[in-house]
Amino acid sequence: MLNYSTSEENYIKAVYHLQLTDDSVTTNEVAGYLKTKPASVTDMMKKLKAKKLLNYERYRGFRLTAEGTKVALGIIRRHRLWEYFLAEKLRFNWDEVHEVAEELEHITNKKLVDKLDEFLGYPRTDPHGDPIPDANGKIEVTRKICLTELPVNKTATVNSVSDQSSKILELLEHKKISIGTRLEIKKRFEFDKSLEIRIGRQPAFTISSQLAENIFVTHE
Amino acid sequence: MLNYSTSEENYIKAVYHLQLTDDSVTTNEVAGYLKTKPASVTDMMKKLKAKKLLNYERYRGFRLTAEGTKVALGIIRRHRLWEYFLAEKLRFNWDEVHEVAEELEHITNKKLVDKLDEFLGYPRTDPHGDPIPDANGKIEVTRKICLTELPVNKTATVNSVSDQSSKILELLEHKKISIGTRLEIKKRFEFDKSLEIRIGRQPAFTISSQLAENIFVTHE
DNA sequence: AATTATTTTTAGTTTTGTCTAAATTTATTT
DNA sequence: AAATAAATTTAGACAAAACTAAAAATAATT
């Protein structure tokens, strides 16, 4: 397994994440994601293509190759293991771990990563509820859906929150909704798309469509 | 507190370490320590001088300023905390931790470092026996001396081993000498400078001058 | 289909950190 | 003290990764 620079790794990771929702990833999307300029993206894409980490024809967008995906999963494995470490062992709040993990993920020493995994007890998901690839790069496919798409009376587990502003966190805290909370929708109101939801056996309460749109859940 | 690049940090750390034994640090010493070229050292020293991290007049060698020392102690604090983490929590051997800590030390996030310190229980020394600076940059001054200089019948604690080759480690293991071992010299033989030493109440045994020259101890 | 707008790429700079080779300064010998 | 050796610095080049501005290709409109 070759070694890649921090910068190369950041681009690989960006393409991986953008690929999950978009079929083919564009220059502008990557530039937006990494807060860099399109010209810089083109430069790097040429380089990663030469290293056979992604397929790319000019003006046609990019997709990771099998090898590129393997590299991406290694980065994501490291990122999520460190996030878990920060939250579980160092008692960081779950909304503070990402930034620090962005730096730790670039240390590629295999023994470090595998020993960390062992120390943590081989966690399956990070503090945001996203699955952690194993040492072979295998990752659970969780079909994560938006809470707005969850059928009525189907119990689901809160997996992630797309917006991480303090405003939404304040609201979630007040409603006692956090990562890992199991809930179900009891009723949808067509007028304002608000949802009546229930956590366990507690009394049902209402959340707005704006809030629901930012909550993602897994079920089954 | 400003932020410095990985490269700048490596030079600062090199000067700090070389300063401990040498009064003034030279270009060639730093180049040798960092396995880089003298011309590169000169370039960087100019830059660090401009940032007021060290004093330097051309052809005259370098010394860290108070500010430079503060930065160096921050790097050393991070390095040694991670070494402790790797050895104590991830069960790395004490001779494997340095290399990985060289990478981890460059992550400067203060909350990470202080939380790590807390998680580890505020350790005083790293796995090599070297003191860990506290959050304010305060470091214990341990007068570390070579085992060859230890007076007879004075109990001392093994602090570090200068050579880290597998050959010396094999010998140390056989003699049951490791970091933290408390021992005293019972007799010195002038002829070959060999030493008769005793660990606790066990029977005394002999070690060669070549071995003793590589063992450093603290006493009092 | 031609024009306009958008996206992407190219070309040329910039910054950081490294290097080699040559020049300069300091140290050591004879 | 002059000559030689060693250490250090300067000058100029290079690679990586970013940027700006202009050119080229693609997409969207009229």
C-alpha cells in the first residue's frame, strides 16, 4: 500500500463522500466541499488519475477506482476510530470530534490504527452513528434515510444530523433527541409537514419539517 | 500562541535537544540530527530568527529564545504524552513509540492535548523515563547522568538508553535492566572499566563499560 | 441554431521547504 | 602568518500545492 499526502487524501475523501449522493462528481462540487478553487481541483484530479486512484476524462467528472475506494475507506476508518476515541475516551462532545479527527486521520501507521481499534473494542460506528470500516476496508451498508421519509409506526434509530449549528443542537437537546435515540413517527400533518413522534413509551410530541429534514435515521 | 508548520516544529525541537548538551547549536549539528542539508538549516534558521524563536548571527550558531523554548516544550509535551498513550494504552513496546509520536506531536489542538493528559492521569514521565512538561510548559529538571559516572553505593533509577539497536535491547533484557529499574554500583574495576551492579536485593552481577556508557540514570 | 451563461481547464505565479554548487567565513595546520 | 581545511551561507533551481486570470468546452436559453 503506497502513501499519499495529506492533500491527496483530502481530495480522495471528498470524492468518496460526494460519490455517495451524486453519480459522477464534478470539479465545482469538490471545490465547494474542500473550500478550494476549481483550478486546484483539476490539478489534483490529473495527479490522482495518473496514480490510478480515479477515472477522469476532461470535462466529464470523476469516480474513484477500486484502488481509490480502498484508500478512501482507509482514511474513513482512521477518521471514525479517532472520533470514537475522542468521544468515548477523552469525553469530547460529539459535535467537537470531527475537526480534530480531520488531523489525526492522516497518520497512516497501520499498527497504530489496528491497536487503536483493538483498544476501543472494535466499535461498529462512530459517535455520529456512521459505520467504521474494518481493517480490510469492509464497511456496513446502512441505508440511511431522512426522518421525513420514515414510514409511520416504524421504529428507527437516529443516525446523524446534517446541520451542526448550535441552534439546531439546542433544539435537539430540548427535545431529548440525540444520536442513537430510537423513535417512531405516529402521525404526519400534511399542512405544514410537521411530524408527531414518540421516543420509547414517552408521550408523543411534535417536531417541525425544518427539523425533521436535518435528522437522518436507520431502520431494520 | 501562534501556529507553526511541521517542518518549523522539527527544527525547533532539534535545536532544543541539541542545546541540552551543547551550549550553542551549529548548522551541521542540526543538519545531522534532522538528516537534512546544512543549506536547508540556514534557510530555516533565518525564518525562525525572524519569528523571534531563536537568536542567531551568521556563522555564530543558534539558541532558542524564551518564546522558542516555550514552543519546544509544547511539542515535547505532546510527543511524550502520545508516547505514554501508545505504551500504556495501546501496548506498544517502549522502543516502538517514538516513531509514531513524531507524527502525533504535530497536532496542536490544546483541548486534545489537555484531555489526553487528563485521560492518562497526568503522567510525570514518558516510557523512556523522560519528564513530561505540564500544560504551562513547566518541566522537571532531572539531572540525568551516565551510569559510568554514578558513585558507588548510590541507588539510582534507569532513565534512558542512548542506543536503541536490537542488539543492546537483547542484552538489557537478558540482564533484566529496563527503564525504571532501581540499581546501585557495588564496585568499579579499573582495568576494563566494567561495573559490578546490584538490582534490589538480588545477587550482584557485572556489566561491561560499553553497556554502561549507553545507560543513563537519575538519582536522589 | 445561435447566443449567452456556466463549468472546467490551461497558463502562468506564488509560497514553502528542499536541494546542489559555488562563494564566503571561520578554524586549523604547517 | 600564510595556506589549507572545514563549516556556513548565498544564489539559483525544483517540486508540491495553492492561487488568479484568461481560454476552451459544455450546457442552457432565446
